[in-house]
Amino acid sequence: MPASKSKALPKAKATDIEKIVVQLANEGNSPAKIGLILRDLHGVPRAKIAGKKVTKILDENHIVYEKEKDILEKKVENIKNHLKKNKHDYTAGRSLTKKLWRIQKVNKA
């Protein structure tokens, strides 16, 4: 048997996956981390499960999670503080610009 073939994981039902998503969120995992865990451990190929995204499942179950915009704003604040101390760190300045672009893109969506 070739080494490139992976083991076939059993197909999970949508209700089972929703329970797993809620359980992982209660453990403190972010939606992105939940998607990775589902892919790696449970054999779910896509983050969109049975027509629902992970964030929609969390919203339906009234679970609070950190949104992408909030995470980006924290990173921007950290980079700004860093740039106050290190004015000649041009790489960090570029990173700040890219994060600000991402925030604008998230706001549009």
C-alpha cells in the first residue's frame, strides 16, 4: 500500500459535528482552531458543515467568541506601541499597513 494514501475517517453527521463544535468552543478554542481540529481529528474536509459555518453554529448556540476584527485591532494596537519605541522598524510599519488593510476588508464584508 502506498504511503501517500491516508486512512479514511468515518463520515460524521451534521448534528454530531455541531455538538463537537459547541464542545470545542466551550473549551476556549477560536472558530479557526475549531475548523482545524475538525479537519485533522474528525475528518471534516471543510469548515462549512451541513450548510453552516462554524461561526453560525456558535451564534445559534449563543456562544461568545472573539471575532476576526477584534483580533486584528489588538494586533494593530500592539504594533503601534512597538513602533512608538522602535521608529526605524520599517518591517513592522509594513505589517501595520497590511493589518489596517485587513480591517478595512473585514469592515466591508
